Amino acid sequence: MPRSSVLDVPAALERPAATLQKDILDHLDTEAVMTLDSLVSFLPQYGWNQIFEAVDTLARRRRIVLRRHGFEYTLFSLHYAA
């Protein structure tokens, strides 16, 4: 195997974080509420750590609400009436 192919970055890692954040926000606009696990299933082209980092960033910027219930994280759209 050529050395360059070993060092190639997978396509999902080349996507900018802003694209992932937009995908998450778009999906939350549709669903309003979802678990982190269901989001990971919905976005198989990204790794779990990429999704968690994007969710963490969005929550810290107050673009979404992130709540922990036991061992499960739930994401809420800001438009969700609790």
C-alpha cells in the first residue's frame, strides 16, 4: 500500500465543522427533540466524537439546549416549547 494512502484523511474528516453544525440544526428544526444516539444514527458519515464536539459547541453558543437524563443526552431545538 502506498504511504500516501495511509495518511489520507477520510472524507468525513475533511468536512468543515460548520457543515456538521448546520446539519444538526436543520435536523433539530425538523424533529425539535432527539437523543444524541439518534443523531449519531442519522449522521453516519460523521464519527461520534465529531458529532459530540459539534453538539457541545452549539450548546455552549446557546444555539441548542442539551440535557442529560441518566446516561442519555437529549437535544432540544430553541423553538421547542417545553
